Amino acid sequence: MKCRAYRCSMRVLDATVNARCVSVGDFYLSPLVAPQSLLNEFPRTFLSVGDLDPLYDDAIAFASRLAKTHASSRIVFRVRKDLPHGYLHFGFRGGHSGCRAAVSQAGEWIRDVLTTEAEA
């Protein structure tokens, strides 16, 4: 049996590389349209979006949907000023300082989650 991540990856690959038509309601491609029952099962989640990202509105809508779940206290949402889509890739090798700060904060969050989980 293949895991959800694999199925999601294959759908994204099919949609982009093979230019296949994809259903607008496919939540493997857009978690924004995921059923509420699935969102209720989400683990701790860190969302970060640049305010220049074309998916900015979708990120806000998704964060809002997650905030309405029973796991809302496990959601961290950050908006990065003046950063575009894919900004996490710009923080390396002397890149943009805002990008480096975002990468650092995401790393700290991951470290905190792993430390908390290990102690539990």
C-alpha cells in the first residue's frame, strides 16, 4: 500500500510534467479543499507564506480552516513581508536576510517539535 505522500507526489508530477487535467477538488494538490474531517487529524503545522506569493490568499484561507479545527493550538502561521513564492530557497549562500530569518525560524520550530515529542 502506498502512503498519502507518495500519492500526492505522483498527482503533482502528473499535473505538472504530464500536463494532465486535474480535478479542482483534489486535496492532494491543494490542502485548501481538503474535507474538514481530514483537517481535524492534522499534526502540528507550521505555515509560512510571503506576502508577495501568488498563493498568499490560499495560505490565509487554509490557515483559517486549520484554526477552526480541534488542533488549532497546534498551528503556527507566519506571513513574511516582501517575500515571493519559493522564498525559502533564497536564504542560502548569502541570500536575502528575510529569507534566512524565515528558514531559521522554521528550523527552530522543527527542533522544538522534535524535542517536545522526544520528551513525551
